[in-house]
Amino acid sequence: MPTPPDFPHLHLALRGSYEPKFPPAPHPNLEVDTNRKNPKGHANRIRGILGGMRQADAELRRLRAEMGLPVIPADRGFLLRLPEGLDVDQLVRALGVELVAETEEGLMLVSSVDLQFAKLEEVLGQFEMGERGGGSAASLLDIYEKPDDQRRLQNILATEVLTLWPLADATIYTFDLGIQTATSTRDVKWPPVKPKKNESREEFLRRREVERNKVGNKPVSNGMRKPRPA
């Protein structure tokens, strides 16, 4: 058999013999195994929690309407308890929720704009019937939905603030807030817009908005449009 020819156009960074490395498998979890053995009971328990969340949201919106308060956005944040060693991003996508943050205790702070939790209900139904697509429901160990749940507060509030909870309505508090966001992949440079003489603040803000929109509507090199100013 002829000797394979060389490939000079290929530049290999590393050469040699190496032992293959495989990522460790997820640790066995007794709760997940228990859920798999009793899919109907587990699905009904999670459904009960979701039903309570829907009722609480509906009652809150009813009370706000009666009091003449503004309508709040249609979304809901809550904590999920998941087993260790899982691909969390993949799991929360399968459950139809958005991952906001992961706590040191392994709890996942998530949000959902669908207050009916249609995707999560679908996954529970598939899990209960043993159908494909429902396996992720076994890893949904628990949901902590109450805003004042101690486990939620411990992961959101600093220790100094937690000692003051619940906050008194008649007391004025001053806090430093920290917000973490994902790194932006776009670079937007807004043009400098300065107020003119005899120009009201409202006129200046409208003119600045117009100038910034001119930049925000220009296409970028990757075919995407830059975001409009907040």
C-alpha cells in the first residue's frame, strides 16, 4: 500500500499521542430515580405548584385592577431545585423557562413570560405518559415560587439586608444595587447631543432621541441592526 502523501497546507498545532478524556457522567440522584419510578405522582405534585402560581398571579392582578394600579408585565420569576451534574442551560430550555442566575446552593433562578407554563405542562404530560421529550421532568426536583421564600431571599439579598427583612413601610432605606448582564457583542457609539439655548428639556430629549435613532437604524457589518437606545 503506498505511503500517504504529506499535506503541507495543513498546519497542525499539536502532534503526538494523547490519552482520550471523557467528561464525568452525572452523579446518580436518588430523588430523580424516585421521580422516574412514580411519574404520575411527581407530575401531579409539580402541577399543583404551578396551579398555585397561576392562582396567585391572577389574584394579584385582580387586586391591582381594583385598586387602580398599573398592569404589571406578564412574567414570573421563581427558583428551581435541580440535581448536580446536569447541563442546566439545556434543561431549563427544555422546560420552557429562561435561566437568570445560579445560586451557590445549586438553585436556579428562572423566569417565564408564559404565566400558563404551557411548555412545562407539556413536558410533565410527556413524562407522565412515558413519551419522548418528557425525561427532563424527572430532574425538576422542586419549585420555590413564593416571593418571600427564605431560600429565595437568602440568595437575592445581602446578609446585612436580610437581617432587616421584612422591611418596614414607614422606614426609608438606602441600598447599593448590583446588576449583572451578559457581555454585549455589539458596539454602539451615540453621537454627542448638547442642549441648545432657549431649548426646553422636553425638546432636547426629543431631539436627542431622533439623533440616536439615526445611528441605531444603521445596519452593521454582520447583517444585524444595532439596538435602539433605551
